[in-house]
Amino acid sequence: MPQYPHSAPYSFCHFGTLIALVANPAARCSIPGALQPAGSSRNTLIKAHDELAPARSAAPAAGDLGNIIRLAILALIAFTTSIVTTLWVWQHDQQSSRQKLQAQFEFGLSDISGRVAQRVNAYEQVLRGVQAFYSSRRPSRTEFSAYIAALHLEESYGGLQGVGLALALPASELAAHEHAMRRGGFPDYAVHPASTLQLRAPIVQAEPFHGRNMLAIGFDPYTDTVRRHAMEQALERGEPTISGKLDFALDKAPDKPPSFILYAPVFKPGAPHHTPAMRRANLVGWVYAPVRMDEMMASLYGERDPNIEVSIYDGATPGSDTLLHNTGARASRAPESKLQATTTLEAAGHRWLIMARAHPGFEARHGRDESRLIAVSGFLLSLLLAVIAWLIAGSRARAISLASEMTKELRSSEERWKFALEGAGDGVWDRDLRTDTTYFSRRCREIFGYSEDEFGNHRDEWVKRIHPDDRDRALAESAACIQGLTRNFSSEYRLLCKNGDWKWVLSRGHVTSYDDHGKPLRLIGTVSDITARKHAEERIKHMAQHDPLTGLPNRALFFDRLRQALSQARRDDTHLALLFVDLDRFKPINDDHGHAIGDFVLQQVAQRLRSVVRESDTVGRIGGDEFVVLLREIDSGADANRVTDKIHQALAEPMQTDGLTLHLSASIGCALFPSQGEDEHSLMKMADMAMYQAKHAASAKATR
């Protein structure tokens, strides 16, 4: 059952009695019931005021200045106490509002950071694919160009300027290398700039071969300190590595937009490269991918809050020389914001500092400040209490009149209190613990659709309507309060309505009176309908774990299910498969027909993927046009192949919308547990590599 604070009228009446006792100590023994508990009847308290009036009037009539001073001090204490309480509530409300606003702000920063990390990881996967391409054999210039063309860099990887190869060779072989390149079709080829370094790494191929990439041939990035550091780090780690901030020397743009380059070492086909020494001994060169930061940020999927200014810095120290990206020029004109946050992003062996601050529009959009209302209301209430305390020091006639007015005000206050609770939508209940009967207010019954005749005053009327899954907990929480284990209780549970629906309620209450032996006599409380809030919480939880467009599990939820499936597969000694599905030709559809058509296509893809897998399997969306499928408890790779065929068949069916007939296909990579990976990272890597091989094979087949 719910619990309630002491009712306002009773507390007010005791406050008046207390003031009277302080004003006239001699009258204390003549006040019937003056020291009774808050649970005493209202009539007894009013009678106490009536009997007290003559005693109170005697002191002021006799010119007892001491009593007046005492009451003035009491009025000041009441005012000060109320003001301090108001200040505490005001500060608490401001702090709570600020915390909620800060949480919303930090969520926005986390979302931006996550999308940047996903895009950098996509670039990294491109270089890993090129590494794998080199691992089997040394491709020709034509084969390398065809492989890069099949990736459709400009369509699928916004910001990526291309992919190239820097050949590692000793300085002693430089002249022979230049001669060979000139004979190979580059008559003006020359390695530049000049350097005394013993190791040189001139760029010998840059794809797609147009624009700035044509000018890169012959340039030696190893001569540049920033580039050389990234190349050495990549060789040391054997993994793709991001360089520091750059402005491309060959970029003809007048403002030299900030950029960075990813480097990944490539080795002789079949040669071991497990240790740094092996990698240096078998090094062929580096594949690299230059990225313009502004283009990368502009191409990220998702809506960005315009009221959050984001700055990205190279390294851990902010400054104009390390600034990689800023959301806009208006940041310089925006006033300093109290909402600021920073986070670091570790990507491809490099660290970026991401700083965000909110513009005034963010607080106006997301904030809710009730502190002014609290301050004004608290001040007025404090002033009212002080005035009431002071007025009690008047003459006998004023005291009698005040007692009469207080009686009227008591009734009015009681009605206002009841109206305030009922008007706020809360129901009130009052339980007599001696008879185990409970009074339910009209609003209590209305919340659940019952009339007064349909809902009795016995406690069982309420208990039997509590949801079976919640009943024991709800009763235990109220019992703990009755037994004195807690001062009050607050319990959330479901209650059966007249129409058969279940509503969530918040029931609060506390014990308001005890007998001489400390046994509780009365429990009072309120009940609120919180169904809408509960539904909102469920929606928020769903939104945090699912893609808003397709309703599929997002990256976080999918990987959580993948980890659970792997744990179960290890325990049961079963197999599972991870499919990486990347849509082909989605970018042209999205660009030619607009985002609305693109969203329709993604939703259709999600529906078709779900239609070809079992209920025990999981389909997720982890990127713009990237989907993943988890197949649990399969017998062999043949089961995964059958599902892959079903996916191809499902996606090959034309899509009809707005008079358009759209055709779509997908490249699918598959990784099996445990033969091709024993954890989620290795499985994802193998499935991703298999997908790129499938995409390349499909593209090569289409061009023959």
C-alpha cells in the first residue's frame, strides 16, 4: 500500500499551538490535547486554540514586552528556516536540471565520437584488405588499380582521397629505381624531395589515378617527419596506423584543409612477419590512404545536433596547430558555455582529443528550469509563515479573531491540500491498522476505472488486484515500513484495472500515528499512475539498443548477443556463423532518388533479412549499408551457405516504391566458429575480409 507525509492541515495546527505555547508558557498546562500527536483529531486541536485565547491575550494586555520579543524571534526563526529550506530545494533542482542536461550533452558527444570511430575503422579495413591482397602475390600495377576501383572509394568511404603504394628501397638503389620507372611509362619520374636518409619510400602508385593522386607519384613521404613517424609505427605494430595532422603538400586548395594519412606495411608474399625484425627484413613498402578531415566529417551518417560545437585535435593537447576539425565558424562568436566535455579516441594506433561545448540553443532545447518558480514560491511561503507567527502576538481580540480565521483557513487549507493531490492526478488512501480497513479517495478508484460501489474499503480489495509477479515485493515494502524498518516506503507495481488492463502505479506512504507502546495505528499515502513513464522508459531502452530506422539491433546489442552466443557455443561444443552483408549499389540509389528512398531500401533489406533466418538468429545493422547476421547452432558451413543463398535471393527481388523499380544486391562474407575465429573480434575481421573478397570477385566478374 502507499505511504503519505503528515497532512498539511494537521502540521499547520500544531505549528500554531507551538507558537502559542512559546508566547505564553503559563498557559501550557491549560491546553487540552496541545501535546497530542499529529494523528489526533482536528476538533481537539481547534478546541485547544479556543481555550488558549484568554491566556494568550493576558500577556500583551499587561504589556509583557518579553512575550512579544519572544514571538518576534520565533517568527524570524520560522522565516529563516523556510528560506534555508527553499534555498536547498532551489539548489537541488538546479543541480538536477544541470545533471540531466549534462547527461544529454555527453550522450551527444558519445554519439559523435562513436560515428568517427566507425568511419576510421572502415578506412582501416580498406587497408587491411589491400594487405591481404598483397599477402598471396605481388600484384601488377593494372591488378592493383582494378582492385582499388572495385572498392568504389568515393561512393562508400567519404573523405578518403585514394589508396597508394610507397615502395621501400635503400638509397643506393634510388637511381636504378628512377630509371626503371621512366622506362615503365613515367618519363619525368624523379624521387623528391632530396634526402640523406638511407631508406627511401617513394610513391609508385596512387589510385584512383587522377587529380592530386597523379602529382603524388615520386613523392617520398618518408622524408617528412610526421609521415615517417606514422610509417615506422605501422611497421613496428604490423597494423594500420594514423599519422599526425597534415596539410597535403600537393593539395591545391588555398586553405590547406587539415588531413591525415593511414599507413599499413606490406610484405613479401608468403614471408613471415610476426616480429618487428621479420617485418623489417621482409618489408616491400607501405600502402597508404590519405583522408581530408572536413570531407570525412561531412560524410558521417546520422543527424548532428547543430547546438553542439565539436572540435577534434591531434594528440592530447588542444591548440590551433593541432586542430583537425571544428563544426563551424559561429563557434568563435558563441558565448562561453558551462556545458563542456572532452573525450579521447584511440584509433589505429593514434590518439585524438574530441572536445564539445553547447551553444545557448542546446540548453533552450533540452533544459527545463523551474528554479525561479521554486524561489518565488518558497519566499512567499516563508513570508507567510513569518507573518502568521507575528500576528499571534496581538491582543485578546486579535487572538480570538485569529483563532476563528485559523479555523476557517484550516478547513480551506485541507480542501486545497485535497484538491492539490486530486488535481495532480494522485489518489489518496488512509489505512487503519487496528481494523485493517482502508479509505480510498475517489481519485484512487477513478485511476483504475472503478466506482465507489465496485471498490470496497477492505485492504484485500487492493491487494488482490496487484500483479502476481509484483505482489510479494509490494507487500514486503509496506510491511517493512509498518514494522519500523524504514521511515516510509515507495513501491512501483502493476495494478489490474476494471477493463482488464494493467497499469503501473507508484505507491508511497508512511506511518502517521502510534499508540503509547509504539505500535503503529495509521498508515497514510498516495498512489500515482506512472504507466506513461514506464512505457517511456521501455521506449528509451529500446532506442538505445536498436537502429531507429530499421528496428534492428545496433552494434552494441548485436555484439552483446554475439558474445553470449559464443559463450553458449563453447559450453555446448556447437558451431555458429557470422555473416557480414554489405549492400552493392546502395550509394547511387540514395544519391539519385534521395534519402527517403534510401531509407525505404534499408527498411526493406532489414525485413527481407529477418524473413530468411530463424527466430533464434540475430540480424543487426552496424553501419550505413552494412548488416550482420548471427546464425546459432549450425552443423557446418553448408548451413551458412544455404542462408547466404537465401539472402541473395531475397535481396535480388525488385523493390517497388513511388513508381520506381529498384534492384539491389549484396556482397556477403562468412566466418565460422570455431574454425575461423574464437572471439567476436576475430570472427568480425574474417567475415569482413571475406565480404571484401566477395565484393572484389563480383566486380571482377562484372567487368569481364
